[in-house]
Amino acid sequence: MHLKDRTAIVTGAGGGLGRSHALMLARMGAKVVVNDMHAESAERVAEEIRALGGEAIGIAASVTDEAAVAAMVGQAIEKWGRVDILVNNAGILRDKSFAKMDIADFRAVVDVHLMGAAICTKAVWEIMRAQKFGRIVMTTSSSGLYGNFGQSNYGAAKMALVGLMQTLAIEGEKYGIHVNCLAPTAATQMTEGVLSEEALAALSPELVSPGLLALVGDEAPTRAILCAGAGHFARANITLTEGVQIGGGADAADQVVAQWERIGDRAGEIVPGYGFAQAERELAALADRNSGTVRR
């Protein structure tokens, strides 16, 4: 019972990956708020949890509705007195090539994935700060990390969640709030018609959810991106190469082109601890150049 006495909210948990997450958290001992757009779906999963001896309530709310989200968090506090874990899982797809996509489809996906996660996180943030404990999981995607044809809207939203995670992890650290990302590959309603039947069979959502314990437990890291699918788990990182100090001479633009391979050389690359690390590296390289120090 790793999560005994913890309360979790899982959005988009009426089916698929969210349902799997909710059931996994409940099996670990957490009390679970099962959120979904549809009341019957949310309540069905909550009843599954209760039938297994767990504690759960189903709440229908759109993650883009600030008042409804606030009310949902209020119900969790009224019933259990705290919110320890938030899994931002709710999402939609509107796949089309960028040439054929209208802005309404782009905006709809960004609203649900990015703004929905921000709204839900904002609703629990002060609670977690006051508790000096919180675990927040953003659901990113390989489509955001690496791109995928026909998913410019989805990919943009999913990479934006990585940026949100990076900053919230820094801001939440002194309050015991850890913020991480999960990049799942799973057969859900959102992937029907995208993957083959054989692939869908291998990519059960239940093979992703075990990764949650690493992201929401007492010993969870912060600012991690965990990729999970078919029982396989890997870490992704946003890295920064050592680069080349070219300066601002008249031939600087030509030098950037000429030195492209060296600029991208991954030997010595780092995973920055914060955004200003880029500026620090750039200024250090300039100082080395001015002092005559030779790097590489």
C-alpha cells in the first residue's frame, strides 16, 4: 500500500489510460477522484474501485471549465481533507496535416491538453503548497518530444506540457511538490484506427500505469520524463550541447553554417537544471575566448 492515506485526482479517467491509472493508484492504496466528461463513465470506474475494496468518487467535469474543476477539487477536500496527487491525463485528438487543419481544431487540442492541465494544476497548487507535499504528472507524448505527421496541434500541446513541468518543478521544489511527465504509448479510444490490431493488443494501458508509482510516490523524482509502453520504460531528456563560441564578426553567419556539425556535437552535452544554464554556458564560452582559454 505505497500510497495509503494519499488522495489522487485522475482526469479523463472514464476509460482507457485514465481508467488504468485510477485503478493502479487505488490498488496502491490511494483514494481516487475519477474525473471524466461523462458522469456515467466516471461513476462506472469509481464503482470498479469500490468493488475492489478501494475508495473512489466519480465526478463529471471538463478540465477546461475552471469553476467545475474548482468544485471537483473542493469535493475531494470535503471528503478526504487533502489532495496529494494530480494526474493530468484528459485529452482529445483532432489529427490532420497542418495544411488541412483549421485553427479551431488546433485551439481545441491545445485548450484541453495544455490549458486543461494548467487549470487543474492551478486548482490544487495552493493546497499542495500548504501541505508541503504534492505529486503532479503531466501527460506528454512522443508526438510532442519528437514530432509525428498529422499531429501539429497535439504535438505542440504535449511539448508545451514539458515546459510547464520544467518551471513548476522549480517553483514547487521548496514546497515538496514534485512535477513529472509521462509519455505513454497505449491502445486507447484515441489511438483506434491509428495502430494495427496487433500493435493495439501489445500496447495495453495496463502496461503503462505501473510507471506512475515512480512519479507519484514519496521517493518520486522531479522534472523527469518517463516514456512507457508495452511494459518498456525509458527516460527522455531535453539536452544542451557544448556548442561553439563563434562571436559576432562579419562572417558569424557563415561560421554558424560552416560549424554546424561541431555545434551539434553531443559529446559533453548536459541536461540543464534551469533555463539560465544556457546563458551561463554561453557567457562562460565568451569568457574563455576573451581570456585565450582553448576549449575542445
